[in-house]
Amino acid sequence: MAAAGVFTLGSAPAAEAAAPTPLNRVIPAPASVQSGGAPYRITWATGVRVDDSAEVRRIGTYLAGILRPSTGYRLPVATGGGARGIQLHLAQGDFGAEGYRLHSGPAGVTITASAPAGLFHGVQTLRQLLPAAVEKKTVQPGPWLIAGGTIEDRPRYSYRGAMLDVSRHFFTVAQVKRYIDQLALYKINELHLHLSDDQGWRIAIDSWPRLATYGGSTEVGGGKGGYFTKAQYREIVDYAASRYLEVVPEIDMPGHTNAALASYAELNCDGVAPPLYTGTQVGFSSLCVPKQVTYDFVDDVIRELAAITPGRYLHIGGDEAHSTSHTDYVKFMDRVQPIVAEYGKTVIGWHQITGADPAKGALAQYWGVDGTSAAEKAQVAQAAQNGTGLILSPADRLYLDMKYTSSTKLGTKWAGYVEVQRSYDWNPGAYLPGAPASSVRGVEAPLWSETLKTSADIEYMAFPRLPGAAELAWSPASTHDWNAYKVRLAAQAPRWDALGIGYYRSPQVPWPKS
């Protein structure tokens, strides 16, 4: 794969520059690629043919909406086969819940899947097979060629996540939607929203209104903060669903709770509310484990959040609870996990939850580093052996807020510097000693926001590392090869330029010459 299309990285002859993107150039790497045959060319006569299904029609309309501004073509969306064009079709087959087949030839392009999510993922592949200028909002010259051949593809892991911390700094609905669109391009299917922390509470809870209005009134550095109303949260959930992402809300507890403790004095063991906090230290706050009001509070919050979250999961945090004794931590988790189940959700917790008694079916999100103690790693591995599923987010690989190098102006460095190759070059299935490969449910790239205030900040830290995380989660382990990947990654740069995504130009990647 390394040799495929290297001609675009530099001064290509004009004829070669107009050649279609090779089928094996996309990210994440497809499971199977058979190249060959003449390409298909999108023209004024092209239409988008869809099954007689509202959901398939919606995906077709989404595709046409991407293609129309740059091509200038009408691209009507209609049911049935017939004319040359792009066809989206549901059929029985060995595609799984998210897999697809994309076939391209002179007569057209057909994307086939057994579920709408697969069609949507196939559309993302189709986007990457077209010139980067297809992403622009004004008419471009083309030509719009799609290489001939067949891709058959399905994900390695069912959980392919990205986390956005809206607590340290608040991000608006529009900013979250923008990130969702970027995640969807790389087949991410889980958006983990970190909705509460010491610095801010970001979701309205009717039964405890001061959580949002007071606890959400600031952020790191003392800005005005903000919070999502329930209607705004539903808007995010619905938008994510339209891109086949499931929202995983997180309420971090029993630590990382100063915003809640400042909002309601009764949640503190001494009955005294602390001041709001705008710094970046961790580990100093804790809900009062012995008090019954704590569990009334947790029940109300989980009940209201579960009611507006159609997804399967609810994340209860559980990390850095340094102000909670081990005994109290275990008691707290023993009481809280059944509340999550009562409201129909599956528990996710940071991997410290394995130091308590993870509920049946719970997932533990591992965020350790190479230097994490053998005892802590063994504790997580033992839980995995006992049936707890794992989401892998090693901080010195996948924390997108880690600085790339010592000269990176944004981010932090407590887990070390994380350049692009380090972020990509590891195998989730064999990462944690003693944890069965079958226990790994997926991979997630968290983005903490202590130093991030704008969408441009998010994008600079996420790109170019995010596509690598997506590939680790989607592509077969057999496709993982840094030397081949960095060529495909470099080829993404013109697309990011067209989309207005600012990114870090890592010297490890052979970026196109401007």
C-alpha cells in the first residue's frame, strides 16, 4: 500500500494529477480492496439512486448535499435503479451492522450494506475517493473521477470513540456539531461528552437547577462557561445520530465534582459549599459518600440524563478520586452502578472502577501510560479476564490534548509528548498485558480542554492524530503499517484544507508541497 499514489506528493505531471484516487488510499484502511477497471465519472447526468426507505433516502440526500456545491450538478435523489449514477442499496450479506461494499465502474458506483450505518460509512469512503476539492462550497473544475474496483469493508471494533471535554472549557452546540462532522468522516461512531468536572457543570438538570446555572457559570481561567439546555443536548444527540454516532454522556463522580459541590452545600460532608474553581488541579473534590442525599442527587441526575439519551451507555467517571477513601469509593460504586442499570443504561467508568466491583456488562476505559504500575495494569487485566470489557485510551498514545513536541503551544505534557507515529503505532488487541484480546471492545481518543478554547484549538490537537485512532479502531490489524499509513495520511491534507481544518504539520509525515 505504501507505493499507491505516491505520485501526488510533490510535483506530479498534469495527467497523473488528474488520475483518480486509488481505492487503497482512504483512512481508515479498508478490510479488502480489489482495484481494476475503468473509473466512474460524475457528470451533469449523474443521479443518486436510493431504496424506497426514508433512512436510505436521507443518506442519499446527505451525499448529494456534499457533492452539489463543488460539482455544480443537480444530482437528483430518486428511488429505483436505472440511469448511470451512484446507488445506495440495502441487501442481505456478510456486512455486519456497519460494513459495506463499494463497487465502482464506468456505469456507476454502488454502495451496498445490510444496515443504514454501513451505507453511511460507505459514503464517507466515497468522499475520500473523490478529489479534495469536492468538500468546497463553491463550484470547482473537477474532473470528478472514482477509481474502478471493489472495496469490502467492516470494522474491527464496534466501539470507535472520541471524547470532547466541554467542562474545562465550554463548547457550543455549533462547535460540537462541527467536531461530529469531522469524526464521521473517519467512521467514528461514539461521541463521549465529558459534561461535568470541577470547573463546570454543562447539562441542565431540572431537579437540581443550580448545577447548570451556578455550577456551569465559569470555566478554566475564569471565563463565563455555559451549559446545554435539555433541548440543546437533544439537538446534539439527534445531529450525532444523523451521522451514525451515539452520544455517551459522562457525569464524573465521586471526584471531579467541585462544580456540583459549589452549587449545593448539602452534597458536602460538612454542609459548606466550596467556591467555584477555575484552576486545573485534580483530585481534591469528593461527593459525601455516607450521606443519603448524595444518592438522591445521583439518582435524579442519572434519571434525567438517561431520559434524553437514547444511546446504550452512561459514563460515571470514577477517576482521580484521591479525596475519597478506597472503602468509600467501593461503597459509592456499589450503590451507583445499579442506578445506571435501573434507568436502562450500561455503565462505563474510567479504569479505576476495576478497583471496585464492576457491574456485569460494564466497560472500563483504560487511560494509563507505558509507565503505569504493573499492579494497576494487572488489576485492569484481571477485571477483563472476569468479563469486564475494555475501551483503550492510553494517555501517552491517544490523549489528543498531549503536546506533539516541546514547542507545541497548546495542550499538556504530563503523559509525555505524543507525535503522530507514536499515536498510531501500537496494537489495541495486544496492548494491555494479561487482558484477553476478546475483552477489547474498542478504542477512544479523548480530548481534554484545559488549554483549548476554540474549534481551531480542537482541530489543531485532533489533526492529524484523530484519523490514526479511527484506523486503529476500524481497520484489520494486518493493515497497520506506519510507512504506508503516513503516505495515506499526507494525502488527507488537501481535504482538511478544503474543509477549513487547521492541523499540525508533523515532520514525520510527507505532506504535499503547497
